[in-house]
Amino acid sequence: MAATPEYAIGAERLPQSAVRPARDTRLDVLRGLALITIFINHVPGQIFEYVTTKNFGFSDAAEAFVLISGIAVGLAYGSGFKVGRRLDMAKKAIKRAFTLYLAHMITTFMTLALFICGAWLFHRPGLLVEINILAVLMNLTEGIPALLLLGHQIGYNNILPMYGALMLMVPIILLLYSAHPLLALGVSAAVWLVAGVYQIAPHNMLIADYWFLNPLSWQFLFTIGAVGIMHVKRGGKLPEHPMLFVLASGYVALSFAWVVGQLWDLGNVLAALGLPPVLTGFDKTFLSLPRLLHVLSLSYLVINIPVLSRILSRPSDHPLTIIGRHSLNIFVAGTILAMAGQVLLYITNHDQMIGALFVVAGISGQFAYAYHLERKRIDGSVKARSMGRRASVPVAVRVGDGSRKLYRDK
């Protein structure tokens, strides 16, 4: 029998089958870029906001974030969702959803505290009517339960509830995929279309409105990411054809010209076709088709242009890789910083210089926090490996007849 290939790891030598494949950093880099862009967009009224992706196409960082999250879920849960382990994987997804709920509660109540303190300390009561805060303060007995039950969402604090709802759908998505990938995509597309046509979405409790990001609509983009990566992991290939590349490039170019040229009046021409708004409009709540096609076209180009793939493939210690690796912590920190930035801009009458300096400082702070988290992760990993080695080190013990016996140090 041929010898098993081995890799040296420190003082140990492990068989090839025991070595985990290197992490593809492109996903972390893209997630890091999305997090930074979301932070900039969540501090409106400063100059950097005008150079983010939302100004050059139909979709923005939120669509990119959800698509990347779907891919990440496909990588993390797809291979483990097997007969006998499905309940465990479902519990894991539900636990993750609860973690996202707790993170949302942190950002929500920190936002309330920042705006209330800003209004009190700087005598700017106008802060209390910003970003849906007043509805809570006018009736705390209903407002606080509404926040806890996700029946009211403060402005710029609406991504995590949608993401948590998507995580609750993960077992269903994986179950449909296990039957057939096209079944998962077909059911997901049908839910997206019905929700968009008939305006079906979770309702708010304090105001007559929907969730800003409808999970019944956004699950389609999430499912596309998850199903796509699981298909590739099983040896499949994504569609490749020169015409698809031309169509994707043309659509991205059209979107760019439309948004930069402010051609929104052309939307009336599409509306005149009599089709449902979800197919012809640009609504974010129900993830209208033009937005969906734009983020998918961009993704297709990123996948099929080798130079972009090489640019995104950064070392594991690259700043964007690190910030993307700790996405939830960074998102929470970025949201709280963005809310502080909104208060600061309000009390300084949206001073452009102060806004720009704050954004630079906020991004720098997030990178510093990411490096802190990475150091803790590395230290914990080193400590765990050290304890694992110690548990398996042979120990020589002299016995009564003068001989030596080897024992394992447990």
C-alpha cells in the first residue's frame, strides 16, 4: 500500500485527510468591503456616502451582504445537512438566529440611548423624531414590547432582523435542496414573486408599515447564494456562456447609466407595461427584479473575470480578510458607531469636514477592533492546540523493577 501523504504542522505530522483546506479569503474580503460600505451609508450626509456602490447601480451593499451570507451558510451548513444530522443542523441555525436577535437588541437599545442622550445633553429635541424613535417614546408600554418582538424597527437597524429570519428558513432551504437544487430555487422564487405581487411582509406594530427589508423577498437572493455554492461543492459548475457574460456586462452598464444619469423617469415607461412593481420597480423592501438582477450580474462578472478574482484573493492576515472574518462583531460595532455619527452630524448641522473625519475614524476603529478579535482568536487556537498536544504527550514513569513504562498524560 502506498504511503499516505503527510504535512508537517509544528512538531506533528498529520495525514493529508486530517488537514483542513485553506480558507478561501475572497468571501471574507467581499464581506469586509460590504461591511465598510454599509457603515458609510449609515452615516448619511457626509462626502464618502456619494462614492459608495449605491450611486452607481440599482443594488447596494445590503444585497451583496445577503448574497455573501447565503454563500457562507451553504459552506457552513450544506455538507452537514445529512440524514441523522438534520435536527442538529436545524438547531445550529436556530441558535444562530437567536444570536442575531441578541445582536439586534444591542444595536437597537444603544441607538435609543445615543439619540436620547444627544437630545438631552445638546438640547436638540429634534433628534427624538429621527429614524422612527418617536413612535417608541410616545408610548413606552407598547413601544418597548414592540422592539423586543421585532414589531418595530428603528431606522438603520433593520438588517439583522431580516437576516435572523433567513437563518430560521435555512433548514427548509436545505431540505428542499436535498430533494433537488431546482426545487429549492423554484419554491424560493415562487415565494419571492407572491410576496412581491401581493405585498406580503411582516407588519410593524406601532406604525402602519412593513418591515423595511422583507425576509420573504430577500430569502430568494439568500437561497441563490446557498444553492449555488452547494452545487459547486458537489462538483457542479455555474452557468458559463459568452452571451451570459455580455448580458451581465450590458445590464451593469445600463444600471450605471440609469443611476448616474438620474433616468428614473424611465421607470414610468416600465410601469406602463402593466406588470407588477416587483418586476419593474426599484423597491428595496420587496427586492424588486431590477435590483436582484443587478447584484447577480455583478456577481457573475466577479466570478468570470480572472483579474477580479485575483484582486479579491488576499492573504489571511490582510485587513479586509480579518474584518470580514469577524463580520457579526464588526457589523454590531459599525452600527453603533454609525448611530453615534448620525447624532454628531445632527448636532453639528451636518458639517462636511466633521462627517468625513468621523467616517475615517470609525473605519479605523473597526479595523482595530477586528485585529483585536483576530488576536484573541489566534491566542485561543494556539492555547487549544497546546492543550491538545499536552494531552497526548507520552510520559515515562519508572516502575519498581527499574524499567520504564510509557503512559499518556491525560
